[in-house]
Amino acid sequence: MSLVKLNGKRFPWNESLIDFFNRDTFIDDDFFNLEKSMPSMNVKEHDDDFEIELAAPGFDKKDFNITMKDDLLEVSAQKSKEETEKDEDYTRREFNYNSFTRTMQLPHSVDPKKEVKATYKNGILKLHLLKMEEAKEKPKKVIEVV
């Protein structure tokens, strides 16, 4: 299976000098760090299927949108919350918005005709994608020498 994760690093060697010239220190803040808003992902390949786990705490099952077209799997979630508290002397208003989208190219061994099972429990979204029969690993045939 070939999933490629780009982490924004361009050079494997000493990046401190290179980073110094490419960084705008005025807005060097966690608020602008997009990598932190992406959920971590694990991919496990079994004989019959692939299991993908995404760490997405704070969401509900209804917040997720999962689509598969051709050989692309897209997982997205969106959640917003608004809270207003009014008193005689003040009004306090807070809002929170959280979303992400992850798109990954699936190997050709995934069977697009079979159902993808998705479960969400304790902040972990698990997807099970079944393999095509031809792609499943066949047991080795042992040939006896006579």
C-alpha cells in the first residue's frame, strides 16, 4: 500500500539555517500551524482488508463525511459551537470551529464494490476497507521433491 505523508520538510539535512531564511517570525505561532489540525493516522494491512485509524477526538458520529470515488478516500469532519451569556452589565460570546479533511490514494487491491465499515469510539475513527479476492494473499504451495 502506498500512502504518502508530506510533512512540509524539504531537506533532510540541517534545516536550522534553511528554516531561518524561510520563516516569517512575526507569525510564527501555533495558530497558523496547519499540521496540528490534521488528525494522526495509522494504516494496517491485513490478509483480507486494510484498517485505517484516525485520531479525531471531540467530534460526534454525525460530524463525519466519508466518501470514496475511484481510488481516493476522503474523510472530513466539521463541528461548530456557539455560546452566549447575557447579564445586565455584560455579554459574553464564545465560539469554536473545528474541521479537517484528509484525502488519501488507495491501492488498487481495495475492492470499491464492497462496503466500507466505519466506527467511531473514544475519539478514534476506524475504517475497514476490504481487498479484492485476487489481491488476497494466497497460502504458499509446498512442493515435495521426490
